Amino acid sequence: MNQLTQALMEELTVEYFTIGPLQIPESVVISWGIMAFLVIGSILLTRNLRVDHISKRQAMLEMVYNLGNSFFENLLGEQGKRYVPYLMTVALYIACSNLIGVFGIKPPTKDLNVTAALALMSIILIEYAGIHARGGVGFLKSLAAPTPVMTPMNILEIAIRPTSLCMRLFGNVLGAFVIMELIKLVVPVFVPAVFSLYFDLFDGLIQTYVFVFLTSLFMKETMGGED
């Protein structure tokens, strides 16, 4: 157990890169790398797009885009279409952050500051979507729904939502690491590699889906999609 505790402490320790007088967290530097990868990849993949006689690459890109776009539009409805690009961007970032562990790089989502920032951005968008859809007065009235007695609970829910998003993502990513370390202690050969593939790939994608799915549901509720 001492070995597990030491490994967990090392994983939770935030390392810093020193650039002159600045100390930049490792998770920020890795996030910059992921963003650069996504930007460069987008530029390379979207070159020479055509209206007709499209290439297999373009056909695949359009299929993936249409799947993602349809998924979010079905959740958010017509009034939520404007927020789909943000949700798809967040999904790509979280997916890359979780999958980067396959290459032996520490995922940024193991840093609580990163998941907290993602949750904060999402909750700001959620409340903005509610104000934009209902108007300022309508949004304030929704805080008193279904009865004024529920107002304190509705206000508290605004703080609970980002906390839930943050801790769920951070907890699941960290939980996968703890399980992997326990498996290594019990069965140190072969088996950990199989489970590592599951946690780094399958579970990482599941956590991406859960984060953007819950964000979309919160947005729909705030915009009045369940009225």
C-alpha cells in the first residue's frame, strides 16, 4: 500500500516548467500541445475540400461532423444550435487529454485545476444560454420555479452543477489510475496492459461523452427545454 500511496502522490503532484521568471504547470504545457495538435490537424484535414467528387478523407470528416452535430442538436433543439461548436471543441479536447496517456504522457485531466476550469467554462455557457433563451427577467423567474420556496435550492444548484462536472471527470480519471496501480500490485505481468488499454481508451472516451452530455442536458434545462 505504501507503493500505491507513493504512486498516487506522484500522480497528484503538479510539476512546473520554468520559462524565465514564469513557472507554468505541466498540465498547461500539455494542453498547449493538444491545442496545437488539434489546430494543425484541422488545417491539414480540411485542405482542398470540394462540393462534388469529394475524397474519402472529406467523406469521413463529413460523416464524423454530421454525427456529432446531430447528437448535440437532438439534445439541445433548434435554439441550442449556436452552442454546438463549443461542445464539439470541448469533446475533442477532453478526448485527446484522456487518450494522451496511451503515449506515456500525464493527462491534463488528472490536474484538478484543468477539470475545474472546464466545468467553470461550461457553467458560464449554461447560464448564458438560459439568459439568452429566456431573457433576464425570465431567467430570474426560473430561479423561483416551481414555487418561490425553491429559490435557495435553485441558486445552490448553479454552484452544484460545475462542482459535479469537475469532480466527476477528475474522480473517474484518477480512479482509473488507482485501479491500474492495484492491478499492477496483484498481477504485475500481462494483465495490467489489457486493463490499461481499457482505461486509457474506452473509459477516457466514456468520460468525454458523459461530460458533454451532462453539459448539454443542463443547457437544455436552463433554456427551458423541459418546460
